[in-house]
Amino acid sequence: MKAPYYIFTSLLIVLALVFTGCGNDRDQASESSGDGSPESIVENAVFADLDGNEVRLEDYRGSLILIDFWESWCGPCLQVFPAMEDLRAEYPEEFQVFAVTVGMTETPDDARKFAEEHGYDFVWLYDENEIFNKLGGQGIPFKAYVDPDGNFIKLEMGSYGREGDYNRAKELINEYF
């Protein structure tokens, strides 16, 4: 008679973990606001360009910004780059892509080589201040969106594929412009 109790209890624990750890939508947002919130981290983020110069979001006010954490070995990251390039061509003033190398296995020189070989019209950056880690990033692709006024919109983990990511980003562009 104890076996059904253990099975039932185990099932409840598994269900609790599934429903608290996963959701239908991979978007993440914090309802809190404070120094450690995603809003504060993203809105105050400082990155380095591939020459070591500081780059801040405020330098790109007026554009919707996609902060795309990536590395060159990440297949889903690279699959979506052409779609983001298409959006850059369609909305050159309204949409910016910050391609931020996380530094898991690559250096700024590795990112520079990739950027030179592929020619995407992105702002190529390096995450020297560990924004990815501060946001709780555990894998890539990992994205943050910022509105034209510099306000955090949302985080996304994973990829919806080339067309899916294109459509999601285009919806945001159309919402703000």
C-alpha cells in the first residue's frame, strides 16, 4: 500500500518542478525593480566594443535594441543572424542588434574575425562586465530587448528559428514605430 503513496508523492513533486521551472512562453521578466533586477541590469549595461571601448545603450536611444548574447559555435545563434540582418536592412534607423560575445570560449579577437568574415551590420560587443551572468543566463541564444527610450522590455531564452525570431523582433519594431 505504500507504493501508490510514493508514486503519487513523486508525481506531485515532478509536476511542481515542471510548472515552476518551465512555462509555455520562454519570455522572462521581473516584476521587481531594484539594483539586481533584469530591468536595472539591462538599462545600465556597459559593454566593450571589440577594440575595448565602452558602449552604452544610451548611445543608441531612438532605436529598438536587441542584445543578442552569442558565440560562433552556437548553431541557433548563427541561424538567426541573417534574419536580424534582414531587419536591420528594413529598419536601419529603428532597429539595432548588439551582438554580444559572452566569452564562454571566445575572445574579442575571435568575435572580430567572425564579424569580418560575415559582414553583418551589427554592433559587435564583448561582455567584459558579465551582463549575461548577472541576468542569470545559463545558455545561448539569450536575448534582451530594449525600447527606443532605453527601457527594458523582456528577456528571451532560446530561439524560435530564423522565421520565428524575425517575426518576434518585427512585432516589437512595429509596436514601437
